[in-house]
Amino acid sequence: MPKPKKEKLLADHTSLKIGGPVFCWTEPKDIDELLDSVSIARSRKKSILIIGRGCNILAPDNGFDGVVIKLGPGFDYIEREGSEIVKLGAGSSIQDLVARASQWGLGGCEFLAGIPGSAGGAIFMNAGIREKEIKDIILEVEALDMEEGSVMSLKRQEIYFGYRSSGLDGMCILGARIKLNKDKNSAVEKRIEDFIKRREWMRGLGLPSAGSVFKNPNDKNPAGRLIEACDLKGWRIGGAEISNAHANFIVNKGGASSKDVLGLIDLARKSVKEKFGIDLELEIKII
């Protein structure tokens, strides 16, 4: 059984650096310990929060009165299976996957270059770009049904992937098998460089953030452009600010609270609705 830990702050485990204490923190190293963590929550009638590397999350200042599960080292692996198939654990880094694939001379996941976070989080959010998303390389996903306590392997066609969604709510993603394609190392590396250049502006953030705050309504009206058109770049509430580098990012200037961020989210939504008649849908997850 994993040893539950208390006095853990979500601020120390989220990219936005916001969030209070949790009731119980566990880091199961295998499926048995994961099931024990779920059992701990059920026995105490507590909610469960699965956390990867803490990206795309806004945690409350007063913390989380439940059991937080962060998958341990046993879920952090990237293995080649055959010539073009890669097996990866949910706790592995997306950037490690990109680097490993490049070393193996495998193309197909370069579009993930520069995107932070874990494989589990990327699958859950169907991470990607307009032209390609992680669903396009998925063969199957292994997941734990939190309600039933059973592990299942879901084929790509059994998963209801959408824009920044997977339909895997209520599941704890354990790992996946993906299909890549053989290519020259130099060609793969070149595409990785190109995608990193496309995301160079992210370095301009220079401060903690949770990634894109809103989903893009459509290709013609990206959320950042709509918010910028409302003259909200640089707008600040408390320690939170709508970034000058990209208006769809909110950064923590220091000491920001979840209330500060929520205030900016509300401001951006109302402003875009009034000016363009468009309802912005959240991409980040509010705990």
C-alpha cells in the first residue's frame, strides 16, 4: 500500500504555482498501489484527483479535501515495441517521448515538441495542434475504470476524442501504445526544430502559467486573438496577469491566487462575449 502523505500543497505540483493543501497525497508505483489509493478515497468518502505534471490545472487556494493520485515511477516508461510501435506509461514526459522517437528514427510525434506535461495528461486532453492531435497516433489506451476498479484496454475507435477532450472522464489513464513511422533522424530532428520555433513565443511568458486558458472557438477566431482585440493583454488582477506574450495565457506574477485567475477568466469571457458574441470555453481544468 502506498504511504499517504499530508501537508502537500498543490502549488508545489502545478505549473501555475497556485493551490492549497490536500487531504491526502499518494504516489502509487504500480497498479496494486493505485487500487489501494482508490480504496483509501472510497473508504473515507473523499473525491479523487489524478494529477500528472500539473499542467492545465487551476487549483483552489483552500486546497483539495480529497485524495490526490500522482502516478509513481512504475508508470514512467517509454519502450519500443517492434519497428514502429512505442509503448509509454502515463507518467512519462511528452518531451522525453519526442526525444526518444527522434533517436530511434521514428517520426509522427514531432508536433508535440515544446508541449509540457505527461503522456497521460496529453492523452486525456488530446493535445496537439490544428493539423494533428495525439489521437492520430494512438493505437490503444490502457486505463483504470475508477468506479468499477477494473483495468481495460481501449482501442482508438472506442475512445471519443474531441477537441482538447478524450471522453475518458472517470478513468485513470495508465499507458498507451502509439504508431509512429520510420524516417531519417535528420528529417525528424528538422521537424522537431520547426515545431519548437513555432512555440518560441512561449519562452516570452517567463512566468508560471497553466497553458492555454480557453479553447479556440474556430481556426478563424483563436481565443488569444479575440482576447487581445479586447485590449486585455497585460490586464492584471492581484498577482495574476493576462500575458503580454499571448493573450490566451494567464501568468502568475507572484503570489497570485486562484481567485485572481478566476477574475481574469471572467473578465476575458465577458469582454469577448460583449465584443464578438462568442462564448469562450475553458481548456484548463478548474479543480
